[in-house]
Amino acid sequence: MPDGSGAITIRILTGVGQAEARDWDACAGPDDPFVSHAFLLALEESGSAVAKTGWQPSHLAAFDPDGRMVGAVPAYVKSHSYGEYVFDHGWANAYERAGGNYYPKLQVSVPFTPVPGPRLLVAPGGGEAVAGALVAALERVAKRYGVSSAHVTFPNAADAGRLGEAGWLRRTGVQYHWENRGYESFDAFLDALNSRKRKAIRKERREVADSGVRLHTLTGDDLKAEHWDAFHRFYLETADRKWGGGYLTRAFFERLGRTMADRVVLVMCEDGGEWVAGALNLLGSDALYGRNWGSDGRYRFLHFEACYYRALDFAIERGLKRVEAGAQGEHKIQRGYLPVTTHSAHWVADPGFRRALDHHLAEERAAVAAEVAALAELSPYRQSDDS
């Protein structure tokens, strides 16, 4: 599919495996593990993000006149709105009440992963020309497929800006991230907090330590099948309690440990020789990303210790710039994770529906900005240390 200028050709891949890993990763870059070929392939080959689960891979790949892959977009044709973390069920209901068919839709994202990052993947030297060709190609593909809409969720600020300049509707949300301000130790981080929050965190950590639970931070060759067996069980139990089921298969975690072990940071909790909980993180070039948690629900404060405090321990030890703790949860603020604005961008085929959404999103963006400002006032940091 030509991009309109004749300089770049766009192809649709029905699986990321149709691209060479080195070509895809040259576009994705080394910083973000979630848009890597290995992570997306693990989702697909494990049966987690496939047509059967409502995620039909329809990735875009851009090629220059010499046949070199210079850009890519992880994209899926979807028959539902689950696993996205940017909720558009209300949009779907409104459009269908008006007589339209909201599904299928085109979704640009990393399945089940609310981590901001690049979505218009451009190889070095490709620049704005390739990024612009990818945006235009997304619109052409959406029209060709006859979908109601196309959605780019959790793009980084640069990609969100490009899409906005192309006329896509902009939406914002809130997450909670921790910033490493050069702390030499966890105690140095605690010293930056006000005394009440500092005491509360020490109390939580002490109660977990006194419970007899031992925590193991595992990566690389330390990851074994027994850890994935236990963690997948916890993941399913937690998903069943919250959502009625989980997408990620045991094969996904096995493949993750086999092909991305150096990017996996798995915190496993042991009591009396029995695994009782676990927290999965992935490691980027300058950040640690909290992803999944599961437990048997027996221990107070273990979630905070495994998901938040051990992540900070790891980030401080490695000199990482930040920890991103995932979607939702104002309780993260008092543990040092402050609110940040996230983005999404939306192309809508129906002009009337687009106008209605445009008006709604203007009001929603203002509300989100006010919410972020109000949440920032809850910062646990001492005023002299607050950025």
C-alpha cells in the first residue's frame, strides 16, 4: 500500500512474526521493552493477543524504496474494548444507541499494557516523514477496513502531538510514577518524605518483615519454571477476583522468561517454602515498569512491599530514573508515586459522532488537568523536596 508520495510503502502484517526481529527492533528502539518484537511475539504465539481473544494483529510496516523497514505500528482489529485501560465502553454504547456499529475498531497499543511509550515506531534517520506516513496509513487502513474508529492508547507525548496535529481527537488520563531524585538508598528516599508518611511506610515494611514472608527479586537465569507456575496461578486468581478472567496464558510467561529474561524483574514472596504472591516488572533502559500482581490474599501490606517498595529498591540500586506503577490507584501517592498525565488519540469516521466526542473530550481534558493538580497537592514529599 503506497503512502501517497511514492517514497514509502506500507504493508499490513497479520502477525509480528512476519517482520524480522532486527528490523522491527531497529524501529522500536532499545528503551521500551513492550514494543519490542520479543514481547509482542510472546503475546501472539502464546495465544494471549490473537483473533480468538478479540485481538487480530494488523500491524503496519513501512518500507523505503530500497526495501528497508523504516517504520512500524503495533495495531489490532478489535471486537471489544477489554484489555486496553483507556475506557471507551461509554462511547461504544452511545454510538450503538444512535444506530451505529462501534465494533470492529482499530486499536494501536500494546495489549494488556497501560505503559506510555512510542506507538509510531521509526528507525533512526526516518524522522517526521516516516512518522507522518504512518499516521496517514492508519487512517487509510481504518477506512479500508470500514471500522468506526481508530485509537492510539498510551502514546508518548511526541506521538500524541503528531496525531493531534493530524487532526486526531486528544484524550488525557492519570497515572502514578516515581522519580528517582538521585537517592543513594531507600532510607534517603524516605528522608525526602514528611514524617507521617515516612513512619507509615516503615511500619508497613516492618509488618511484612515480621510476618516471616521472604521476598526474592529474580531476573535473568534466576527465573525458573516453578516461579512462572506459581505466578501464573496468582495472576489468574487475582484476575478472576477483579475482572472474571485473565488473558495472559501460562505460555506467555514461559516465553517471556525464555526470550526476555534480562528484561524481567520478578518479585516472588515465599512463606514456609511455599510461594504466596508475586509481582512482575519489566526493565527498560532507564525505568522499571510494574505490570502484574497476584497473591493468595493472606498478608497485610505485602502488595505494597512487593509491587512498590521492592521496585524502588531495585531502581535505586540500578540508578534508574523512574518507576512506573501502572494504571489507577491514588493510594500510590502516599508511597511516593506522583500523578502524571497520560495521552491517547482517536480517529472517528462518523462526522457527527466525532463532533460530539470532540466537545466531550474538551471538558474531560479540563477535568483531568484539575484532577492532576489536586492530586499533586497530596504529595508526601517535604515541601523543600517537592518538584
